[in-house]
Amino acid sequence: MKKYISVALLLLTITLVFVACAANEQTPVQVESEQVEPEQVEPEQVETYEPASRRTIRLGFEGGLCQAAIPIAHLNGFFEAEGLETEIVVTGDLVNSRDALAAGQIDTVAGMLAGWFVPVSQGIDIRFTQGLHTGCASAFVLADSDITAFEPGHEVAVSGSIGGAFHNIALRFVYRAGFSQDDFIWRDFPAAEAVIALQNGTVQVAVIPDQVGQRFVQEGVLRVIQSLDDDDFKAEACCVLGLSGAFIDENPDTAARITRAIYNASRWLNENDENKTAAVNTLIEHGYVSASVDVEYVVGLMNNWLWGLPHSITEQTLITSIKEYQALGVLNPDLPLDVIKEQVWHPLGQ
């Protein structure tokens, strides 16, 4: 019982640490890593004919570490360098963020490629303009389990929902292992509850964010059996930046500047531990991350991922994902690959 209580308390801490404070909804493979500083744009260089360039740009942020480049671009002057005025809008979970973007309530937000792929390919008006970083999800088992890989018959917990981002990541894991989705029993659990489900034997494997799971690896509770950090996935984009197709059509120059600001902030994060540490402390200072966050733990997680991806990595991730999701039956196998890619991919800002 004491072990379950201690795990529950740790889960609560991890859950709260990365959630942006609602009161702060203010309107206030190797990549080159040269020093990136915001370069101020002279007023005469900034296009002002587009509707969005004359107003405050609304940046969605749901509080997760994966989206860190967005508030950092806002707070550290990368948007100002592009001649843009911005505000942070706290959006809630990934689905709320996606729907808020499609509805025009925000102008941009980051999301997991695996979670957005299917709804966007089915007609939601969102385009991916760049890849933010690699990594960020793994398949976990209990540390003392004899499981070393996915095997047919496993009951698998997936964070979010069946058909959501972590379920789709899990499907790619089992596909690479030579299995189909019908070989497994899928269970939907919030990330924190998935750890408890592992402990009480409800499931044998949990595919959840590293942000949650890696803490339990450090504590000796969990062990990783497959990860987006593994060699066959580590050169793939995990999270992408989204803008609506309507926004891009009406504001192509502004859309490019938004994307470039976040790309440059991502590259700045990628440079060294000092920048990552400064970024986390800045997010704490402005209330976008809980003051109780373990900065060293967060920086360690960020070091597992490559930030500021070239378009070539993101495009190849899209191509590979389309092929595998079509083979799995997640995407319509009769649609030409190029048609799907053109519908979701609109590279900007590099």
C-alpha cells in the first residue's frame, strides 16, 4: 500500500508540474547549432498588408514540455524580431488545442504528428509548417517484468484515447515489430493512471509521454522496451507546428514569420544545456510551468530530443508515417501518398 501511495503522489506531482497556470492566460541525423539570436526586423521590412500582421497573434499553449519553443519565442523576443505582437492563450489538452486552431480561436499551436495526422488528412483545416523536435514517447513496462518487447496478446494502455496520438505511436511500434493492431488489446488511460494500471496488472505495457514515464524509470518503477528515441525512430519528427489553411492563405508572409520565430526559438533551445535551463526558469518565472518543477529532470528530457528540425526530416517522417498508417488501416490505403502529404504539409519559415 505504501508503494502505491508514493507512486500516486509522484504521479500527481508530475501531472501538475507541466500544466500552465490558468490565471496566466494573459494577453500580455544532426542539425547545425550555430548561435541563434533574435534579429530585429526594421519597420520598413515588415509587410503590413496582411490582416493578421495588424493585430496580436494568438499562440496556443497547453502546458506541455513539447510546446516549450512557443512561449520561449514569445518571451525571448523571437516574435518581436519578426515584427509581430503576440499573446499566449492556454488551450488545455491536445484535442482542445487542435479544435481551437481549426476554429480560428488561436493562430498557431504545436501538436503531435501522430495525433493530428488522421483528422487533418480527413479534412480538418490544419497544415503542418515545420517539425519542432524528435522523441517524447515510449512504451513502458514494470521494471521487474520479464517483457522485453511487444508480443501478441498484450493488453496495452495508451494515453489520451483510442485513435489518438499515443495509440497511433503504439501502432507504429507494433507494426515495426511485425504485428497488426488486432494482435493486441488496447486500453485508454490518462498517462498517470496508466502507471497504476501497470502496477495492478490491468495492462502489461503502457505507451505514454516520456515527460511522465521517464521519472518512473529514474525511480526504478518502470523500464522502456521501445521508444521514439530508438535508432529507427530518433531521426523522425514527433511534434509539429500547425496553422490553419485559411490563415496561411490569407496571411502567407505572417504565417512564414510565425513559423520562423518558433523555429529559431527551437534551434536556440537545441544549442546547449544553458539555454534549456534558462528557458525552463523563464517559463517558471512567468507562470507557464509550476514553480515545483525539477529543472534538472526537465533539461535531461529535453536533451533526449533534437529541437529545430530541418524540413527534410519532417517531410520524410510524413512519408514514412503515411506508408505505415496505410498498411495498418489507419489511413485510406487507396489515397495516393502525395495527395495525403500535400494536404497536411505546408513547409514555411526556413
